[in-house]
Amino acid sequence: MTAPTGLLDQRIPLRTEDLSDAPAGERLIVNLGPSHPSTHGVLQILLELDGETVVKADPVIGYLHRGDEKIAENMQYNQFVPYTDRLDYLAPLANNVAYACAVEKLMGWTVPPRCQAIRVICCELARISSHLLGVGAFAMDCGAISVFLYIFTEREKIYSLIEELTGARFTTTYTRVGGVARDLPAGWVDRAMAFVDQFGARVDELDKLLCRNRIFVDRTKGIGVIPPDDALDYGLSGPNLRASGVELDLRKKTPYLGYEQYDFDMVLGSTGDCYDRFVARIEEMRQSRRILQQALSRIPDGPVCVDDIRSYDPAKATVLTKMEELIQHFMIVTEGITAPPGEVYFGAENPKGELGFYILSKGGGVPYRLKIRAPSFMSLSVLPKLLPGHLIADVVAILGSLDFVMGECDR
Amino acid sequence: MVTALTIFLVSTLIKILLVVAVLLGLVAYAVLAERKVSAAMQDRIGPNRVGLPFLKARLMGLGQPLADAFKLMLKEQFVPGNVRGFYYNLAPILSFLPALLAICVIPFAGVDPIHLPGLSVAIPQPGVIANVGIGALFLFAVTSLGVYGIVLAGWSSNSKYAFLGGIRSSAQMISYEVAMGFSAMPIFLISGALSLPQIVDFQVERGWFLLPFVGKQFDWHLLFLWPSLLLSSVIFLVTLFAETNRAPFDLPESEQELVGGFNTEYGGMRFGMFFLGEYAALISASGLFVTLFLGGWSLPFGWLATAGSLGTFLLQALVFLGKVCLLVFFFMWIRWTLPRFRYDQVMTLGWKVLLPLSMANIVLVAILLAVFGGTP
């Protein structure tokens, strides 16, 4: 395994440099970001340019660092769920699910089938919405602005569904450790199904608009090639890894939430260039649609939370009349869910890649240490190796194709 | 007693005022049209809030250009530090000027003198501001000046993004100028004229270069030459896109790569000048294409071609305006449809595809003309 170069190199003291004083032939150093139209958030890249060709690229991250992992140490397990919304804020539902699954693994709980189905639906809706934005933003970075607006129409429909389901469009906070916040609203499944049904045509439209567009293909084919070995070495995951041809999908490899019951294909690329990553996302949306169709058509009945007294606050009436429930109410409110000591790691196949939560518990209501494996962070680590040799325009295309989110990377 | 000279001076002055007024109006509304067209293409509504002043109706956002203009003019004229002041201020003017200059040789109506009742002297060349014998050459010379504004803006504003934008645009415009000139050459060969009014007159008689069967009389020579002319027109159109920095050739200001490109450091009315200049260039480029390939102000089969009265003159101008608007719409349509080229792809396309093709085309047309005849 090769260590990523560039990050550890000497940082170039560049921001004070003035162009007019630079002697002729000197390389130009450009601060791409942290406030730049196509760095998708607050990523900064120090680009060393020879003409328009990148000689060296040095990503600077951390502008959005909130210390989520430290915050988690002072949070009851359920209190941390809102913070997961803000990791990959383009797929908050999937983050909620990944986090809940990690804590449930620590607790040793298995959520009921209905809850699993609902969570699968959440994950796939989130995947579609995240991939839509990824694809649209990528197209916009390549100059095809209209596509960005088309995908927003679709995302709006998904957001309406999410709003109906969770009460919020963006910061969903839908899962609880051991279940979900509330059951599906009446008629929601039909409306979700209606969306899924019409969505196939929309994906085909996206496909038609770009996948055979000569300009787009010329700009993305053979650009930003990540060979499979590199992809593995740098810890890429999700569509970025599969576009390089590595067969790794956690939904297939280590199925969780009953993903093994659903019939879908792993999307694999061949060369690992920007085009492959783009097509992989388009195709993954089709696969997510297949999963959604299956999941929505056979949601089992039953409870949506585990039947474990530790997981929920008892009903008010029983709290006021029964001793055990009163104690449990008191414990839940003051300490939260008390987890057994132990350490777990759970990685979920999120839209951006493997979002992992490592939880070290010493017992009690808060984790001793919570580590988030952020797929976007891994995706960005490959930049110093990937960017040199490309043109500025390619840098933008590559950034778009990697589809990262700084909220997750900087956490 | 009015002399021919007074009539010439006064009529020219009136033409200049009218043309500039119409051009500026078109520019303002082209911006609105662009926003409306993009909105229509993107399933949006577009600007529809601002109505005209003193009217209570919103009128589909028709007041938007006025509001935009006021906003730009009332903004603080902020100049960033360490810019080269003189060039920084000169650049927006330089980018706006060529489009205005270009429009003055483009015939927007017939040039046969008009006799007005009550005037003893006819108004000369009513349909063009300056009837220059080498109008086409003048036009190519003037439009290539547009690059200076962009290069100066990029160079003087002490920003790396602007600098890169300036370099890109100089490379792009110089590359495409060559192919642009060459692709228009067959027209000069066929019509035997460099004067734009004469080129239009030729098309009125023999058929538009893009639609050879709509002339007063049918000319089988043009039908023979039609494939070449079609190629010419396609190359010319592509180079127009590049010359006017329109998508998919908007590399100098590619927002996703260079933030704003050459105009990154500009704000207020200075930015407004770039913006207006861009649309003015778009309109004059459309006018040029209409003149060269789509019969200018003429209607098919010589309708409205008889000169002499003010009415036909106005109708001809309207026809010209209509054609220009259609072409401007085409430019907008393309912009919101296609992704952007990459710098090296633009260069490859310009030097390795368009230039050889247009040169081969000239040779082909010359041979065809020599064999079959057909020049006037």
C-alpha cells in the first residue's frame, strides 16, 4: 500500500504570493476553493499549474470541521442521530440508518422486519436523491447546466416523500436506536410507488441527455482514471470503487437490513474514469429503483421498533401508574439507552460509499469513543495522486465525478 | 434648399441613433429572453415579477431589464486592490465597442435610395449605416478587436482566474478567427463582392446561400454549390459561437472552472458593460450570419425586394430583425443544451477540424466555379 503523497509534503506558502512579482516561466499556484463554484462545499485545493496543466495538487480540508466525533462522546445514543443528518447532508436518511444499525449492533438488537423494510426504502430513496445530485452537479461542472435543474425536479419529489415521512425535508433524524421515529403515514407507500414508477423514464432521460453526448463523453472518458489497485489502496468505496471494477458492495458482501432478500445487480465499471463513475451512478439509480419496487410492494406488517424495554420511553399512562415503567422513564430521560461495554464497527453501503461507525462503549448512556469512517474523506485522499497531469477543466470534472460531501469529510 | 450632403449627414445620424437604440433594446431584452429560454428549457418559470414602471401589471417580467440596468448602475463601482487602473477601466469599454462598430456595416434593409415626399433629394443607402465596399473585411477586422477587452480585463485585474480566462480567450478567438474568415470565403467567391449589401442583393436575385431555391430566379449553380455552402455555414456558425464566447465555447468565463473567468474581479456597471458587450456581440454575430447565409433583410422569391418607399424599408428592417431574433434564440438553445468543451478540445477542433475543412471548401468552391461558372 502506498501512502498518499502531497498531503504530507511541505505545504507551499502561497497565499501571499503576488502574480505581478512572479518571474516569467514560474509555475502558477491557484487556490481552488474553499469558496469556488465547483468544489462542492468548502474544499480547498492548492493547484500548482504549468499553463493549464496541474503539476501538483494539495487538498486542504477541515473548513467544515465540527468535531462530531468528540460531540458524540457527550451525547446519548439517540441524541447523536441529528448529527448524522449533517454528515452526508445529501443523504441524511441513509446516515441515520447506518448510525442506528451500528448502535443496534452494539446493543445486540435485531430490528423487526417492518422496520428493516422501511429502512431499506429510506436508504434507497436517499441513494437516488444523492446520486441525482451527484450526477447533476457533475454535469453542471462540465457545463451542462440544464441537467442540474432536471434532477432537482426529481429530488423535489423525493423530498416531498421524505417530508411526509419524517416531518423534515433535509435534516430527517428519522431513525432511533432500535427502530424508526414513526411508522409510515397512511397512503405513503402508494405515493412512493407512484414516484418510483415514473422515475424510470426520468433516469432514461438523463442517460439520453449525457451518456452519448459527444462533448460530455470526450470530456470524461479517460479522465481521472483510478486503477483498481489504487482504488483499494486509497480506501475508496461505493460507486467510485465499483467504477474501477472492484466488486465490493456491502449490501451484497455483508448484507444488512435484509438486503439479501432483494434482487438487484452490483454496478461495475471497467476503467475507473470519470465517465465510468458517472454511468455507475446512473445505473445504481436504476438498481435502487428495482430495490424500491420490491421493498414497497412487500412491506411486512408488525412493529417498527424492537420490543426491548431499554429502547423506548414507556407510555405516559403506565409511567404514572407502574413502578417499573417509572424507573425506565427516568433512566431513558437521564441516561438514555444504556449500552453494554464493547466495541463494534458497522459499515453501511451509503450513496457516497462505506459510511462506517466504530463505537467503543464502556457501558452507560454515551459512547467512550465514536469514530466515523467517512467515504468522502477517502475519495478526496486520492486527489494528490489523481490530479497531476490533468487540465484545470479536468480537475473540475474529476471533483464532480468523485461526488464527495465536505460535511462528511470534515465531520 | 437641402443638399445631398446634409441629407446624407442627417440621415446617417438618425440611422446611427436608431440602430444603437434598437441594438441596446435588443441587448436588454436578449438578457431577459435568455433567462426565459433557459427557464423554459429547465422546467422553470423564469423572471416574471418585475413589471414596467407606473403599470400595475407584471407583464411576464418585461420590466426586468430596466431593473437590472438600474441595479448595475446604482451599485458601488468597487475596484479591487492592485489592479492596473487604466486598463482595468478600459477593458469593459473595449469589449462593448466592437459589437457596436460591427453593426454599422451590416445592412438591415435595402440600400436603394428612398424618395420621400417633400424632399428633393433621395435618402442614400437607407438600409445600412456605412456602405463600405469592403464591409466584410471591416467586419472581420472589428470583431477580432473584441478579444482585447477580454485579454486586458484578464491581465489587469490581478487575479489568477481572470488571468487564465484572458489567456484562454485570446487563444480561442485567434484560433477561430482564421477558420471564420476562411469559411466565409466561398461566399465572396460566389457573389464576387466584399460589400455586405451587394452580397444580400446577390442572394435576393439568385437565392439565399443556405436556401438556394428562394431567389427571384432559380440558379442551378447555387444548387451545385449548396453542399459546400452548407459546410461553410456550419463552420461559420461554430466559429461564431467561439467568437462570441457562447456555450459550448464559453471557456474564458467558464463559471465552474474559473469562477467568472476574465470578469471575476469586475462588478457594477463595469461588469454590466462586459455583459452588454457579450449580448451585443451575439446580436451582431447573428446579424452577420443572417446577412451572409440567410439573405439578410430579404424575404423569399423577391417579396418586398422592390425598394423606394418608406413602408417596404421598414418591413425589410423588421424581417431582418425577425431573422436575427431567430438566430439569437438558436444560440440560447444551444447554450442550455450542451456541456462545455475543454480548452485543448477547443483548440483541436479549431485548428485540426474546422480550419482544414474550411480551406478545402474554398478550393472546392473555386474549382466548381471555374468549371461550371456562376459568378456574376
